[in-house]
Amino acid sequence: MPSSTVENYLKRIFLEQQAEPTGDIVSMKNLAGAMGVTAGTATSMAKSLADSKLVAYEPYGGVKLTARGRTVALRVLRRHRLIECLLVEALGLDWSEVHDEAEKLEHAISDKLLDRIDEFLGFPSVDPHGDPIPTAGGEIRHSALTALTEVEQGAEVRIARVLDQDEQFLRFVDRHMLRPGTRARVLVQDHAAEAVTVQSGKLPAVTMGRTAAAKIMVELIKG
Amino acid sequence: MPSSTVENYLKRIFLEQQAEPTGDIVSMKNLAGAMGVTAGTATSMAKSLADSKLVAYEPYGGVKLTARGRTVALRVLRRHRLIECLLVEALGLDWSEVHDEAEKLEHAISDKLLDRIDEFLGFPSVDPHGDPIPTAGGEIRHSALTALTEVEQGAEVRIARVLDQDEQFLRFVDRHMLRPGTRARVLVQDHAAEAVTVQSGKLPAVTMGRTAAAKIMVELIKG
DNA sequence: TATCATATTTTGACATATCAAAATTTCTGG
DNA sequence: CCAGAAATTTTGATATGTCAAAATATGATA
Ligand SMILES: [Mn+2]
Ligand SMILES: [Mn+2]
Ligand SMILES: [Mn+2]
Ligand SMILES: [Mn+2]
């Protein structure tokens, strides 16, 4: 029975641990930043999570999930992502608006209901953004994807995952038919201009900056 | 932006106001009982709701919703009941288990999502228990129904509403095919034994006590 | 009307979650 | 290695929501 606050912290720590390649440890600064709280608040929460054996906390070091903390984090993430699927697939919400909704619902759903949702959706393995859905058993498998910036010029790809949940960005992706599942072709890799040009469906090609392109993960299509 | 606690109190006050025929005012004792808190807690909450102009509070008198409080209460009730519909109709949960689930979800759903749910369900006017769903405009219309105890012996009725949300009771109702919408016949009104005998579908007749029968509301079928 | 049971309010305490600002530690560049 | 910058922790405060137990008010009854 962790509170929603605790669930949010644990989920965030999990995601930050994955994101930061600086080892496995999340600093108070990063945690506070990611949670939108002051550093002092992050510190006191870190202690309290450590008291509950959900994280290992080293003063002046940082915080890292324990096995138990990871289990809780993955359960929250599973709920979050399955809810996103439900909202998009059953209720027709736009994928650019489901994130905030799921942020609240992920704390309000029983295991039983979650199972029904999973079944109803046909046991999906990724959410509408292409993010992998942890299993009920607490495993998460992230397939090896390539960023759009790393693809050879001329290659055919299938969009697999969009790493930025920002509404603006998701709508941009939508406009140019670059949702997960779509097939596209990389027309130009302009390293000097730090730009990538992509073309999807019958739409005109679009050129985007490397930072934007780096947030679009793809699979190469054989042949 | 009322907290879920505030939403729960307001909804409960609304329901208690309707239930108690002792005027329109809810005593601290009743409020505390209904909310499962101590009397002191109810008092302090009553004051704080009064500060926010959500209830009128008279010390040693009791509490009564203001127009604003009623609006909030009805919005919560609308969310609760539409969610119950969704869980039963789209996700196939049993009507005996949706209440607790809705109790949490009712605080976690945006207006936008609620509209989608309403649309998805085809704008239902009652929930799975036959409870009326307040409109988006904040109105609630309760049709004049008759308790099973008040019906003439031999009458044909349509079950319209079940007033008790208790799992045991709902399952009893289910077993004997007395869900809202079902047609049934009142075979015996035994006033001496304080019992009512009803028969539905092809099932054998069932005899229940008056207190149970009083919780089943029906419409008389013409002819 | 005086008394007593019952309802209500008040008081003091606690848990959680947060902030601002002060104090402290760690890191880094010269 | 040492001074200043940056990160972190500590301190003192606030808001919400709760309880137990003490104090007080209300209302029925004898
Ligand atoms: Mn959340
Ligand atoms: Mn997602
Ligand atoms: Mn509730
Ligand atoms: Mn209901």
C-alpha cells in the first residue's frame, strides 16, 4: 500500500536509473528536478524510502532502487502503460493526451481490473508510444532499437518508439506519420546541418534536427 | 480542485441528505458514521468545508450542501456511476465488485475522459445498480419507483434499482435474476411473516424478508 | 427544573508531503 | 591544496487529514 507519492517517486527513480548512463545511481538534484520538488524534499523522501527498504540511499551519494523498490516501480509502470493503451484503443483518446490521464489512473486501479484490461486489449507488449509494458511477473524487456540519427541514408525503417511524451512533439510526429508501427524511409543524413530528412506514407518528406530525430527509435527493415 | 477527501465527504453528504427524511441536514454523528471517521474529525471537516463555502455548517446543528457543494457532489456521483457502467459493460466486471473500484477512480478521471466514456457507453441514464446518473449539467432526476414490499400480490413488475451495494446482497439478487431491467412477478405478500415471494425468468420462486425486499425498487408493468 | 445520557466540539498529538532558507559537505579549477 | 561553486542536508514552518480523550452543550425524563 505505497501512497501515490511513493509510487511516483519509485517509478521516476526507475526511469532515471535507466536514462542516466552515469552508473545506476540517481542524484538528489536529478530526482528533485524530475519530480518537480526542491532538493530538500527529495532528500527527505529518499530517507523515508530507504527506511521502507525501497531504495538504497547514500548521503551525498544518491539513491538506487532495491529489489522491492524495483518491483513496485515496475508495477506502476505496467499500470501506466496498460492504461495508456486502453485510453487510446478502447476510448479513442489521442496518444498525445493519454500520458497525464494515466499519471493519475495508475494509482487508482486494482490488480483485478488491470488483468481485465490486459485481457481486453489482447495482452499488448508496448504502449502507444512504443514503450515496453512490464509483465505481471515484473519483467521488462527492451528490444535493441536504433535512433533515427544512427540510420544509414536511404534505409527503410519501421518506427518503434518515441521517447518524448511532450504533447507538441507527439503532435509533430503524428502530423508526419511517424507513429510507432509506421514504415518510413530516411532520405538524408546531413551531418553538417545536424539534420535528418524522413519520408512516410504519401506525405512530403520532413527535415528535423538531430535532437528531435534522436528521440525517434526505429527498427531496420530487411531487404 | 477539491481533494479526493473533500469529494468523498461532499458526495456522502449529498447521499445522506437524500436518505434522511429528517429534513435536509446531516448530523455529525451520521456524517462520521457514514465516512468511517470519529466525530471530532467530522466536525473539523465540516468547518473546513464551510470555510470553502461548500456546506452550511451550524454548530450543534449539522451540515447541508450549498449550491456549490451540491455541484461538486453531483459531479463526483456522475463520475462514479459512469465508471461503474464502463467497468461492467466494456470490461466485463461483475456489478458486485465495481463499487469499490469506482470509489477510487471517481477522483482520477478528467472531464474530457469522462465525456468519452459517456459517449462510448451511449449516454446511459442509470448505472448497473439502477442508480440515476447526474447529467453533465448537474441535474439528477429520480423517477418514482415502488419498493417490492409495496406491490400488490400477483403484480408484474420490472426491477429498476437495487439500493444496497453490499456484495453479498448483490450476488443474492443476481442468483435469483432480479437485476435492474428484469421482469418478475410478485407471488405472495405475506404480511404476518414479513416476507415477499418473487419469481423471475424460469427460476423457482424465492421468498425474502421485508427488509431485503424493501431494497429492491420496481416499476409496475401495465396490463 | 435538575440530572443524566448523548451528541458535539475542543485539545493535543501524529503522519505525510511539501517549501524556503540556513548550514554543511563535496567537488573542482587554479 | 585551497577557495569558491555546486550539491546536499538540516531546520523550522505550513497544509491536510486523522485519532483519542477531555470539555462542553443539548435535549429528554423524571
Ligand atoms: Mn502518477
Ligand atoms: Mn507511454
Ligand atoms: Mn471515492
Ligand atoms: Mn452504483
